[in-house]
Amino acid sequence: MCGISGFCDFHQDFTCHAPKYSGLLSRMHRLLAHRGPDGQGIYLNPHVGLSHARLSIIDLAGGRQPMLHKSGGKTWAIVYNGELYNTKELRENLAARGHVLETSSDTEALLLSYLEYGPEFAARLNGIFAFAIWDPIRECLFLCRDRSGVKPLFYSLRSQGSPEEMLLFASEPKAILSFPGVKAQVDRQGLNEIFSMGPAHTGGCGVFKGISELLPGHYAVFSREGFCQQAYWKLESRPHEDDYPTTVEKTTWLVLDSIRRQMVSDVPICTFLSGGIDSSLVSAVCAAELKKNGGQLHTFSFDFTGNCQNFRANSFQPSQDRPYVEQMVEFLGSSHQYLECSTKEQADCLKDSVDAHDLPSMADVDSSLLYFCRQVRCSHKVALTGECADEIFGGYPWFHRQECFQAHTFPWTMDLKARQVLLHDDFLNYLNMEEYVKARYEDSLRETPRLASDSPKEARRREISWLNQRWFMQTLLNRMDRTSMFSGLEARVPFADHRILEYVWNIPWDMKAHDGVAKALLRECGREYLPDAIRSRRKSPYPKTYDTGYEKLLAEKIRGMMADPHAPVLRFLDRKKVERFLDAPSDYGKPWYGQLMAGPQMLAYLWQVNYWMEKYKVAVI
């Protein structure tokens, strides 16, 4: 995993001012150094500049970037963030076509595959990636992002005082914002993304005005003709013709193959283990593979200091993780470490979370994971996680509850009132949240891959699955990338393998939830790998603190913010509403986003908004 950035302009010669533009590339690298603390490099030619911050995982000696390929007097260059899980197949195909590979890195396999097959080679890749390739023959910069959107890639098209444009790109917006003339600005759309949709964001929207995100499963070409973005992959709906036993067999093979492929690494791997079906299955497969060569899996679990005493079961979190983690650790024989985050640590990391995202994030749900990733990074560079299984296999409550099923909006945010409770009425009128959210929701429904033979109920199931994969899953993937990479940790997500997405997408609901059991199909896939108690465990999401001291700490932060007449977020808040909210007991049982973000998280989120506006000097236009 790495951080990539750069720029391209066909109407100037960067080499005429090499010290200036080399310095800009170095500055971009420094801002992304957390993503790649093991090395850095830049490449500059007349029309393109590329910068790379490296986290060395594969071919520690030979995978340095930018990587160059010279042929016929021309030089191709690549900067790449990610991992390929079918490098072996790519290398074999390239060798059969006469290519001589000089390293064992997937970066070289990527670059030579582009040379061999052209832009459409992206469809041959299995992995998580975002990369840029300078092509001197086509005279263009080629950008590409993986199908599931695991790895981020932002870009901005800038006018240089004339109709011509310069392309800027980076793994994170902070590198783009560092370029001369680029300002941190938000308009009404950006404010709606923060207050009406956040921490989710519309696909392709970078929130900052003028900054966009390359869509998952897309590539883009920037040339003298301009900028063009194109899909190389998309989900397609088709009839599912396999019976249930065959479906279980094929799904099991896909899941196991994905996990095993994603174990590839020249450094030791570990797994995140919560004791739930998703992370337990990933851990079980990894442990079994390592044992074949006499190895032992390292596992990590996360919780909050004092939760043993403070935990309160509810419909979203019916049980604590620890008893199930203990059972799995004994079953796996793993070397396990229990990590705990204190009230102070998760509050202190709220600031770091904004720094990692360049935006307000999932409040303490995000800041605590960032803290945990830092602890894991003390001993490991690569971790496999159970992310995405709920979105793909239908694990969330909104797949099962009738009121969520019938809601004509995003089921994880069915009521906007909780978002509006602290905002000034004039600002609410300006935002028109209901209109904005409705438009984004209806846009998404129109994009849903349909199947004419679906019953109305199955068609609605497909809509909910689409909303989950295009919205909720993207939010959690973004959270996992930013919190892990901010610590120099590579987090892999085997369930996001596009082959799993393609196959499971078309499996009917009565197979996914066989006999009415949530995620029954995935539970069946783990039959030979997991204890029955783990396979039958009811879903419990990522833990959160139940320490009321955390809310008091947040209230102090908000009161301090409200006392500062220069606090930028005050223009959006109603002071009396905030004071009443601080004096009232918080509701821990009714989240305003997802399953975890309730009253305390609203306070934390607003504090993050204020810090974000201060640090980035955000101008509202």
C-alpha cells in the first residue's frame, strides 16, 4: 500500500522549471508519507509529474516507484497504490507473450500488462488498487481504480488562466489542496454532503468544490483532447440458475479462494477478529493456511476500556465480542492480543481522524479504529478483515426490518430530524436536506441493475443491496483505508473480491437468508471452518463505548467550541438548541447514521466539522 499523487499538463514544460515542480511533487509525497513510510520517489518529464510514498509489502527490494519502462526511445512510468491477487497469472501471460520481467513486484506486472493489452487490461486485474500510468505513445495519463473502491483516488481539473486544463490527482485530497492556487472551498452541495449525507458521500464527489473521486470500477484518460472517465466493470443482473447446494459450494470456493489469495505478502500478516462470522471465517482460513507450513496466525480484537462494566445490550448490539473472541482464539490456536481504547484516547483521536480523511468522519467510530490500527502497526504491516460481508450477504437490520424495507430513503438514515436538531433554521432552509437526500436516493435507484423477472419484493431486495454496496459499503471501506493507512497499515478485505460480488449479487434472497436466517449462506460456507456457536452468533457490529464519561468529555469540547466567537461551525448552529441538547440525557439506542452513531457521536461529529473548517481554512461559497 502506498500514497500516489501527481499532475499533468500538455501546455507547459515542467522540466523548464524542474526545481519548482520537483519541489511540489516532494511536498505532495510528504503529505502522503503516512500511507508509505518506507520510501519515496518522484518522476518529472515535460508534461507529467508523478510522486510516490511506499509501504513495502511485496518485493521489498525491487518494487520501488515511480517504476519506469523504457522501449524504443520512449519511457512509460507508473505510480501504484494497492495489491494484485492474480499477479502470478498476469506474469505467466506476459512471459508467454515474450515479456521479460525483472522483478517479482505486482507493479511491474501492472505496467507491462498495460503495454500489452492497453486500457482495457483493467478488467484482467484482481485486487485492490489505484494507479496512474504515463503513456508516451498515446501521450496521455491513465488513471484507474479497483472495482469495489477499496483504494481511493481523487482528481481535480484546474484552469491555468486559459481554457486549457491541468489534471491533479492523489490518494487523498490533502495532496491536491497543497498545489498552488487550489483552495479548500465548499458550496451548497458540499455542505449537504457534510450535514445531510455525512459521513457517507455521493459517489464521485470529493466534497471540496473542484475535487472529484474516480468512481470504483472506472478508469480515466487525460490527454490533449481532455478528460474522459469510463467504466470497465459493473454489476449485472441475470437469472441465478444454481440450486442451493451448488450455490453453497460455489460461494464457499469463491470466499476461500479470495481469502487465500489475499494472504500474499513478503511480511507477516494478521487478522482483525471480533468473534463474528465474517472475521472469524477469514481468521480460520488464514490460520489453516499458515499451519500448513508450521506458522501461527496473529489476531487482534478491539474493545473499549470499562465496557465489561458499562455495556448495555440493545437491538443493534445484542452481545459483547469478548466471549466469542476467546472461543475463536482457543479454536484457532492464534497468538492473540486484546486491544482497548480509553475514553481519552478515542476523543484525542477525533482530530487525527479528520487529518486522515481530510473531512469529518464517523466520529469516535472512526477515531477508535484509527487508534487500534496504530497499535496493530507496532507489530504488523498487513491485516485481513471481515469488512463488506454484511453489505454483500445481507447482514444489516435494514435487510430484514419491514419499516426499513418500506422506507423511501436510505434505510440507515430514515429520519433526518436527528441531523437537524442542532442546526439553525435559516441554515436548514438553505440546505433543504429532504430535497438533497431524496435526489441522491432516487439517482441511486435509477442506477440499480434490474432483472425483468424479479418479483416486486425481490426487486426491492435488489435495490437495498445496491444502496448498501454503493453507499454504506463505500463509507466503511473508506473508513478502513484511511484509519489503517494513516498508521502505515495495509488492511485487506477478502469479501470485496469482485468475483464474490458478481456471483452473490444474483443469488435470490431465500438462498442468502435460507430458512429465514440472516446471512445463512455465508454461515453455511463456514461450516467446516468454525464452531457452531460462532456460525450461529447473532450479528453485533463494531463495538462502541458505553462510558458516560465519554459524553461528558465531548460536552466539554462542545462548550469550549461554543465559547469561541471565531469557531467557524457556529454559523450553522442554533446556540439554544445546542445548550438544550447538552443538558438532556443522550439516547444511545437510536442512531442517526448506521447502527452506532447516536447522541454522543453527533457531538463528536460537529466538533470534527469545526476542526476541519479551522485546519483546512474551508471557505463557504
